[in-house]
Amino acid sequence: MKEFPRNFLWGAATSAHQVEGNNIYNDWWLAEEAGAIKEASGRACSHYELYSEDFAIAGQLHHNCHRFSIEWSRVEPQEGNFDPLEIEHYRKVIADLKSRGIQPVVTLHHFTNPAWFSRRGGWVNSGLQKYFLRFTDKIVREFGAEVKFWITINEPLVYSSHAYLLGAWPPKKRSLFETARVTFNLAQAHIKAYRLIHKIYKENSLDKPMVSIAANLQAFELCRPTLKNRLSVYLRHKLYNLYFIDELFRRKTLDYIGINYYGRNLVDVESWGIRHLLLDTCKYNHHPLRKNSLGWDIYPEGLYKLLLAVKKYNLPVLITENGICTEDDDLRWDYIREHLLQIHRAIQDGIGVMGYIYWSLIDNFEWDKGFTPRFGLVHVDYGSQKRSVRPSAEKLAQVSASGII
Ligand code: NOJ
């Protein structure tokens, strides 16, 4: 029997484009319309209409926090034109959560951009950061009094690499130079947004907010102990896992560390060259582990190792995402249980983990992978939009209710 700290945050996450449906003013929608993405998000989970029903389920599951994103392209569909009706929508979303005793954790950028922002060059263009800051200013002035936890940018390196290096997400580029530029611009945008959010709270005499990013961390492990592989693991851990956090920590712009963790990345580098060193993985079934339905390796111990790796910052940690897509709900529960045990182990070792947010509350649109991967605690029938709570969700609910696993 393991006990979690009192006041531990228990919840689940979503992001606007993946669940709301009909986000017609963003770059993803345009790419989907143009046939550049295999499946279109369409009405997704109709969460825009059904949020209250979904939050009622989260409440029954004893969640005391919920992470979601505010869709920039809804709030500002044309440059400078903020839509008061959409602001009201998100006000209701936040009020609904709070009425159920669920603390909102709000993401400001979760992979999508307003179409107008992309047309002007998106995150490659450093001159556009000011627009993200204006959006941040608007949202934080509207909702600051209701929100303590903010995530400025979700998985900045996943965004820059998928959109600018791997050519998988809009704008589908393959340029190391642009990837570096976008990454740099996202870091700058966070730093400025962090300062802005704190300034607004101060001006309004609000209690200090907790502001961070959600960093995707991967357990990079050696397939074979060759020199190339060792160098690669070292580089990926430094650049991919820690670069962003290091930089933001140095600039004193993190109140906590938000970690999204899914599993292991088994490194096996074919030949020298920066792309190989940064991207190659083992193509064979060496050192097999259980996998999710997208083939990602399940490796709970990796989370423990990464939590130890961020201990040096001496900041609180929030697991802002951890989850599995699978058709096998028993495996989902094993995945959750084993990760919770590793988190508990890290807490025993003195790491200040504040909470656990499962990805995702409901099945949803998994970007370029479409609707097939099912990450939800709650199953969604995309035909009828009917929700069904999975047994793993009930098991997690017992842990959230008691604080004991
Ligand atoms: C990370 C992302 O933030 C989220 O959008 C995605 O659906 C999950 N991981 C699963 O891949």
C-alpha cells in the first residue's frame, strides 16, 4: 500500500483541437481540408458542446484538476479581432469545472495556430511572438482570478520537430535550421509570457500563479553500447529532454516543471551525421517491452529516472500527461498503476511531485494518426458521441479518492 501526499492533484487532460470539434480557423483545419492529413478532425468529440457532460464524468471519477487548452484561433479568428462569445464560452468551461471542485490547468498553446498567424510565417517568424503575447495578455486578464496553473506551450520540441523537421504536421517542413529557429522562438515566447502572466497577477493583487511548459521527456536508452549510441543518448537527453528546461530555469521562468511522459526511445544509430544521431531508433525487436497500439515502448521506470534527472532544479513537478493508447483496458490500468508506483518512488526520494494528469480524459483526435489510437479513460463512440467510462478509469478513481494505491 502506497500513500500519496495530501492535496495531490488528480486529473486528466485534453486539448482543444483534439476534442472540441470544428476549429475551423486554425492551421490544422486548413491542412485537413487540403487533404494533407490522413483523417480530418471534423466534429471530433463535440466537447465544445458536451464539456459539461464530460466534466460531470471527471467529477464522478474524483478528479480534482483538469487540464485543457484555450483555442487561440477561436478566441482570435482574425488578427486583432477577439470574439467575446468565445471568451464567454471558456469562462463557462472554467466555471463548470470549478463548480465541481475541479481545478483548471490551462494550456495557451497546444500545437495549433490561428490560420492568419501561420500565413505570416508562424513560429519561424520571430516578429510574430507579440501576437501570442497579446493573446496571453487577453486570456490571463479575463481568467487570471479563476486559474492558478498555466502551461504556456505544450511540448515545444515535439511541435518544432513534427512541424519543421519531420514534415508530419503543418506546415510540413523538413529543415533543421527552421526547427532550431522555431524552438528558439518558442523559448523566447515562453519567457515573455511567463513574465507577463506574473505581472498581470501582481497588478491585480492575485496570489502568485504557477506557470510552466509541458515538456515531453523520453527515456532514451541504449540498444547496443556503441560509441555512436552513447553519444546519441547523451545528446538527446541533453537537447531533447533538458535544453528547454535548462534555458527556462536559467531565465527564472519556471514555477514548476510540467512533464509529459509516455515511454522509452531505444536508440540505435545507423551512421554518423546529425539527423542519424538525433533521430535513429532500433529497427529490430531488441530488448522488447510491452507496447501501446502505436508501437511505443512502455517503460514506467523511465519516468522515475527522469524525475531523478530533474531533481537538481529543486522545483515542484506536475505530471501534465501520462497515458496509453490501447484496445486492452487491463493494459491501460497496468500502465497507470506502474507509473503511479514510480511516481510514488520518486516522491519518497524527495522529488516534489504535485499531481498526476492522465492523457486523456476522453478518446480523441490523435493528430496525424487520426481517431484510431484510443487514449481515453472514457471511450467515445464517434458516431453517436456517447461516452462510456472504462474500468481503468474507475480503478484510477479509487486511487484519486483515497490517495492510496
Ligand atoms: C502529447 C500531446 O500533448 C497530445 O496532444 C497527444 O495527443 C498525446 N501526447 C499522445 O500522443
